[in-house]
Amino acid sequence: MCMPSLQVFRHANMQGYGSDQHELRAQILVRCITNISTDGRAPPRSLGASLQPHVSSVNEARYLIMDLSLPNGVWNLNCVFDGHGGHETADYLVAELPSLLMAGLLPTVTNLEGVSDVLTRAIFDVDEAIKRDFLKIFPEEVDEIATMSDITVKARVNDQFSGGLNHQKALRCLRGSTILLTLVDPTKKHLWVLNLGDGLVALGSKRDASSQWNASILSDNYNGNNPAEADRIKQQHPGEPEFIFDDRVLGNLAVTRAVGDQSFKLPRIYTEKIFLNVEPGFRVPAAIESFIRRNLSPPYVSNIASVRYLDLHEQSNCDCFILMCSDGLVDLYMDDPDHVESLTSLVQKWVGIVGDVVKDDVQEAMLRLLRHALGAEDIDRVLMYA
């Protein structure tokens, strides 16, 4: 089961839904249901849903559920791409990542030990492709770019009237996306979990009908308030006290690992001279201008994902499922000033909610979790989150 991107804005104005509280909640759930997709099987093995309840905001997250037909059988792939700053990078990942994974997995299907490296390499390669495509537009050396006029830059990058290819390539650099990925081999005995960013993957398992559901978090949290990540970046940028500022990379970006976000990976001149001249480009240019001076020795954001392997042989006699979500679902709880529950305890609660019905109705399991996140039967809480 895949539960990506419940992007709920806590204090957004739900314009367009009217004043009836019950109708408000019903419309939120309808918007979620209309975005449900499955792996095409009946009953589905995997299900994804994406929700952005604010009618004036664009949902920047994407998810991918697909089977990969390889010589040794069908592999199951589930991905959550949580875009930020815009949706262009997440869209690119949906379009380009599967073919990279297929190409990498083909020679390794008989050598499972190489799968983790294939996954890590695919993420690295797709991010490098974004940078490479952009640098082909501006192949000049840094010193030459520094002397370019704004007119020259804008004419080259804002090419919407001639197809807009350069503009799209630039937008993929301005935007960013985190990645959650799970891959299961044809025997259903081997699971790989890849994480680049701050999403969450959990395994729910139960030994038998009389047992309680057990939750295991399979992902790490790569953002600015993770001490290990802060220390890693500090080691790479000695003498730069503002490498993490207000728990954000250079005081701006929450995540420490992502695809895109080239303002944190390329020398500052590219942001000053090119990215800030992309039209339309950054949504809040002033926020970008505020951190440029801190960009002294890029890159600050990593495109190296972590991969965890799990042997599922021990789960062969258990009921189990995988739950994936962006940080939006976690933040919906953790940002509540009245919330005192730990993340481990919260995920255990989610697994219990989902596990009760997931075997019989995966869609109902997803909707139960959504209802819980939005306040269950507490209309006032639903309104607060909306």
C-alpha cells in the first residue's frame, strides 16, 4: 500500500467549498478519492492517493505505481516524489526514472547484491541529467556567465515562444523533489527501500490473527534538524557557520538531500545571473536572494540516496504491508501544538488503523488513515487543518 502526499495546509482558506462543515469534510475526501490510483489488479496490491485541499494551490507531489517486467519475472515499484517550489522536478522523475531503473536492473536480476547500488546510481544519474541539460544551455565558464547581460540570459532561457525547452530545463533546476522508493522482487522475498529527503516508509506486520500489528520505520529523515545530517554537511563545509541556519540548509531549504535544487548545488553565480532571470521562475525571489551570500562552496544538498534492504523470508507467514508518505502527513500531526506523541508511537497507530482493513479493502484502509489525519469525527479539528 502506498500512501503518498497528503498535502494538507493547516491554516489554508478553503474557498469554494461553502460554509457547511459536513460538506467541507465530504468534499475533502472526494478530492482524495478522485486522485486514487492502483496497480491495475483486482483486488489491488498497491494504491496511491494525493490530496491538496486548498483549491487555489497546486499539488506538487507525484506518485508512481508500476510493474517492471524483467527476465526473471515482474518486480513491483512504488515511488513518492514530493516536489517543492513547483512540480516540474517531480514530473521529470515520473517520466525519466523508470527507464533508468530498468536499464540498471537488467544486468543485476541474477545478482541481488547489486540492486542497492543500481537504485542509488539511478537517483544520482537522474539528478546529474537535470544539471547537465541546463549547463548545455549555458556552457560558458563561470567568469563569462558573470559578465553576461540580463537581456542575453533572459533571451536564452525564457524561450516559451519557441517551444520552451530551455525554460523547462531551467525550472527543473529551480524546483526540487524528495524521493521515496520501494522495490520488491518477483519472489516477494526481497524488499529495497530508498530514501532521498524527509518522507517516511513503514512496514506493518502481524504474526497471526491473535497478534497485534507491529510497525517498523524503514527510512531515515534527511533534513536540517537531523544532527547527523547537520554534522555531515559541517564536515564538508568547515568554517561556514550558516551552512545550517534555522534548521534549514543555508537558512532556506528544509531537506538536506533532494533531486533538483541546483541553487544549492551550483556556484552562486548561476542563481544570481540565470535562475533569478527565469520568468516565470522562483515564486518568492526575495527568499532566494536572502541565502545566496551563504553559498560559498557548493554543493550543500546531496543527491546520494540511502537504501535499506529487508529480507522478507521471515515475513512469509505473516500479514504485512508497506506504508509510504511524504512529510506532509507527518507534519499534520507533529505541527499540532497539542500533539505530544512520538513519531514511533504515531506510526504504530497508523499501522493499526490501516492493518485492520488493508487485507480486505486497501482503498478503505487508505481512507481511514486520511480521515484520522484530518480529525476523524472532530469537525472543528478538520476545519483547523483545512
